[in-house]
Amino acid sequence: MTEPLRTLRIEITAAGPERLDKALARDVPEQEALSRSRLARLIADGHVRVAGVPAQDAKQKVCPGDMVEILVPEAVEVETQAEAIPLAVVYEDEALIVIDKPAGMVVHPAPGSPSGTLVNALLHHCGDSLSGIGGARRPGIVHRIDKDTSGLLVVAKTDAAHHGLASQFEAHTADRRYLAVVHGCPDPADPRLRGLRGVSWESAEVLKIETALDRHRHDRQRQAVVWSGGRHAVTRVRVAEPFGHPPGAALVECRLQTGRTHQIRVHMAYTGHGLIGDPVYGGRRKLSTRSLGIAAASEADAFPRQALHAATLGFDHPVSGERLAFESPLPEDMDALIAKLRGI
């Protein structure tokens, strides 16, 4: 067990007996950024004392006026190895870092990809500026984008920043806009879209897709639209540019109200406008050579990844409160694809 970094002394304030973890989650100062789950771990590890006596468990009852001591341990080093991988840093300060991630980079180490990830790169880049997330000296991944999706994401460097950013993503106040190239072109006049459950036009330009998403019943690596259980998911789509006559493909702007796994890819496939190059949800659909021409259709059919880019990201700085907004230009491969679809 590491030596305590500091001791927090908290007086329970609310009336009536209540659970220790709930009381602490309310009474611990917000700037300490100790979530209820983190407090429960500290209690289980013997780092919390009530009236000088080690707490028994998170469900232990406490009363108004009880004095609680929390020993917050030093951040420990994680096992993931730091790697000197180049990063496109858009913004960085002592609390957070914004990265423009290339397609092909996994965000977090996993059994199939233990190295070469964004976390490996951040451990090297940030070094001692990481003050500990959840008790470990590691970057705080607030949101993720898929391996083969490019673009912006923000990572916390401190517990307080992680807590503040996560709260914004949970409350849906962070602004995220993606650009995608899709099969076909969503059209308000399409009777199929108008009759599709969970799909509506908020205006002549904005298509709203509102469903629940859950793991696919037969393939646990995929997500699927469901109508019972699952997690609420909302995507708004606007056509930025149609391609072909009649349109056989389109550049669309997708704004996330929620951020579920594979949300844009699943929602666009559900509407019949799956992402070009998506090997999981795009199906085997071929683009129309009559609409787009042989060269453009062939280029799109051979595109090696889902054509999806996290283009803008906005949020309130978790320390200063300043509103920050960032933009990332389309990567070269998507730029070239769009040029081909335009007939350039």
C-alpha cells in the first residue's frame, strides 16, 4: 500500500442515517474530484475512517456531525508501457490535452492491441504531468473514437479534469460533430425514411435518429438498434454535399447528442445510408456507376476504412470554465475520396 498523499477531513452534513459512500459523494468538495466509485474503492482498501475507526464497507450508516477521514494515496504507475509515438497535439495545458487521432490508432490497450495505442503514446508524451486518474498515473479517457475513425478527442491529465469533462459528456453539453461519407443521400421526400421507427425530420435539413442501442444478439462485437433495454442514443444528420445524379453518395454532418459505441455507424446503417468503407455495418452494397461514374464508384468501393472523421469538438474547460472549441480538417484519404466523388 502506498503512503497517503494527504488526509481529507469531512463532516457529514445531511439529516438522518445514510450510506457512507453516498454521504461522502455529496460532502467531499467538488475540486477533489472523488467519484462515488472511487470513494467505494478507498473504503474497501481501508483508506476511510469514521470517528477514527476504519469504515466497514460502503453501505455503513453515518449520521450528521460524524467526522470522516479519507486517506488519498499517491498515484501509482500503471503497467502499460510508455511509447514514443508521434502525436498531433491540438491543445494542451496542465489539466487536459486534445489530440487529432489518425485512423488506424487504437485508443486504449486491449488483449489484441497491447501497444501502439493512444494511451501508450500519451504516457510518454505527458510523463510526470499526469497527476493520477482514479489513483493511477494514467491519462483519463473521457470518450473514445474507433480505431479506424480519425479526428479529435480530449483526454484528462488530472482527476479533477476527468471528473469535470466526464460530467459534461454525461450531460450532453459537449459538442461533437462528425463528417461521414455514406451510401445514397438522406432525403425528406423518401417515404421509407418517413416510415422508419425512431426516425424523423426535425426540419427540411435535419434528420433525427432516436433509438436504443445494445450488443447484437448473435455477434457480441457489434451493436444493434433495439426497442427494449439497451441505451438511449440520438444522432442528428444534415446533408453537407450530395454526389452524383441522382445522388449515389453524400457527405453528411452527424451531431451526437449521446455517445454510444459505434453510434453513428449503426444509426446510418439503420436508415439505409451506411458509411462507405465500413466493414462491419456497411454491408456489401456497391455504389452506382451510373450515378457516380466507374472511377468514383470503384474508388469508394475500395475505401479501406469507415469514412468517418471527428471534425469538431467543444466543451467547457473543467478548471477555468472557458468554452473551448477545436476543428480538424478532413484527413487526406477522405479528402481524396470526396474529390473523386465530385468528379475532380
